[in-house]
Amino acid sequence: MITKKIKVLTFILSCFPAFAFAADIKEFSLKNGLKLIVQEDHRSPVVVSQVWYRAGSLDEVNGKTGVAHLLEHMMFKGTKKVPAGQFSRLIAAAGGKENAFTGNDYTCYFQQLEKSHLPLSFKLESDRMANLNITDEEFSKEIKVVMEERRWRTEDKPQSKVNEQFQATTYRAHPYARPVVGFMNDLENMTAADAREWYNNWYAPNNATIVVVGDVKAQDVYKLAAQYFGGIKPHALPERKPQVEPAQIGERRAVVKAPGKLPYLMMGFHAPTLLGLESTNATKTPEQEWEPYALEVLGGVLSGNDSARLNQKLVRETSIAVDVGAGFDATARGREALFELSGTPSEGKTVAELEAALITQIELIKTGGVTQQELDRVKAAVIATDVYQRDSMFYQGMQIGQLVTMGYDWHMLKTYPDKLKAITSEQVQAVAKKYLVKDNMTIATLDPQPIDPNAKPVGKPHVH
């Protein structure tokens, strides 16, 4: 499964009441380098276990795109002790749920079980961390499944084609230019040896973090982790080269022609991320401390609910768009981020008109800032929580796992809301003026072509 990183603002805000449990978070390290983070939550007799590997499409090289996602599939294909397909059956027999997902920055495997079955999760995960059996036969089957997934997710969906072209146009040197699913030519030429190489390079305890949330005792989980994972030997990881995108020095555009009903537009601006554990106070500038938070608030002012500017002005009042949105994610392991806007013009409207309308809204913020009412609305989201997400152990674990794997300190969850609420109208205006400029802008649009009524989807979805 391929996933985009959950927007940190949305995610952290939705889980804000869960911070009351932060005192019950404990962090451990095994001698082999494996990190373990346990969040006790005793509201129900359930446990969520997630294994995060610091390996995603960010670490791939040209010619082997998609191998991180392919290896995620192969992790379900068995070890000497657990035959192909048996992993999922054992979890299901215990009444649990399991799956995995791959992104730019990481690969994650997870199970949700009744708390007494946590040893089963650890037993299975430790086995495939050290003893995965990648046979040519299983590889030849699964690579076809991954190619089908690419057809389903990208080839069959015009907006996905636009997104892929948008990423490739926005980034010229950085790996974020490449799709997580991989290019079809690379998948067609991929071998089982490529999958084994990826597994041997990156799947090691010193490149992994286990996050456990649920009705458990942290010390008991630590003992269990030491029992099952402690004997796995670490190994030297490949050197990670610095990968910095050169500054954009002019507007970029791309047009995608594909069958579709309506045009579509994506607009993006390079912007700074939060600095992680690699930085020190000596390397940080004052702007780096607050600009990412101001960009998050700007995204909330423009989009997020029915009363946000874009929906109010472009959908409700002028009917230029049938849908429109904006957003910014302040965290990334690759330390590259985009402030993004996107939308679908209403029937009879053009992408040029939608583009002009979006630019107008940006310029209004540059010249007039945002109102106190808008700031209050966005900041109120910090404490206005969706009950389902607030109660989700899975999402509590995911917020920790994402941050740690991307090189951030999970303790920032405690300070993030206050830093967000401290942002002023002047700061929002300042980041709009600084980053949302034409020389820093990339636009990709869909030029819809006639749809063949007899055409059938070229791909189909996949479930492990």
C-alpha cells in the first residue's frame, strides 16, 4: 500500500486530547540499535504494534524506482518458519488486523490485536526482519501485482497522472521527484536480486523503530522486544548522501493530456520544513523557528473547512471551482516541502480562470494579511477534535512513528500546539510574501481528452 504522509497539522490537531497520555510514553533502545517507544493507553484491552523502517522512495536510485514499495509486498511472502501468506492468516486467526504502507520517507508494518497477542506480533515481525525469504518464484508473481497497482493508481486516474508530472516538474534533483510506486519501465526490469539488495541494505534493527500503543505496561513491552528482537544483529547502513533541491529560479509549467471529464490544476511553492534532530540552535535562524508554523496556519486560512477563504470565494460565491484546497506539511525526512494548492474548475470554467482566482487570493493575503477571526478559527482546531481520531490508538502510534522515522523528536507533540497558536497575522503575511511568488511556482494542469465509453480500467487494486 502506498500512502502520502498524514498532514502533521491535521494529524496533531486531531489527536490533541491524546496529549493527556503523553506522560505514559516511554522510550527504550536495544543494544542492536532498535528503538522502542511505548504509549500506554488503558481505555480498552487492545494493542497496536507498528514497525517503522527508515527506508522509502527517498533512498532509491534511478533505474530501481518502486523497490521500497515492492519490498513491502515481499515482506508478506514468507520466511523459513512462516510460509507465504501465513503471516496474515495467523494475525486473522488471533482476531487481529494487519497491513503495511510505503511512503517517500519510510515503510511501516502494523497489527492491531487483543493485548494478549502482542507476543505473536513481535514473533512474526522479528522473524521477517531477519529471515525474509525472497524467492524468484514469489517475486515474479508479486512484481506483476505491483505493476497492476501502478496501472490502477496512476495510469487509470488522470489526476494521479497530473500529480506525478507535478512532482517531477517541481523537483529537478531531489528524490521526491520520483513516484513511490515506481516508473513502469523500472518495474518491468526489476529483479528478485534488486529486492534482496534493498532488504539487505535497509532492513536492520538499527534502522527501525517499534511503536506500541495500548493496554500494556511499557517495561513488559521492553522485555518482550528484547526477547524477540534483541538477538538480531545490526549491520552498517549505506551512506546517505545529502540531497538538496537547488533553488528554483523561474516559473515552471506542465500540461498532461489524458481522458477526463473536467480540467484539474495543481500549484506548488517550495517552502521550508521544520528542522530535525540533525540541527542545533547554532544552525537555526529565527525564521526557521516560526516560518513552518506560519505556513501551516496559512494553509488552514485558505482551506480546511467550508468557511475557509478558497471554498468561500471560489466555490460558493463565484462558482469558479467545484472543489479547491490548499495545504502544507511542515515535516519531511528529505527536508524539502511544498505549499500546495489544487482545484477542479466548474463546468464552463478554465484552469486559467482558476489559476487567476487562486493567485488573487494569495495576493490578498500578501497585501492585507489575515483577520483575527481567521486566526482564531484555525487555532481553535487545536482543541476542537474529531472523536474517532482522538480515540484511535493507531493514529496515536502513527504520529510518533512518522516523526521519529523522519528524524524529529516526538516530544515536539507537546509544544507544537502552543507554537502554532503563537503565530500572528503579520507572520502569515510574511511567509506568503516570501515563498508564494511566481519565480518559486510550479503549475501542472490536466487537459481533459475525450473518454472512450468502451474503455476498461487497465489496472486493479491490490490487498495483501
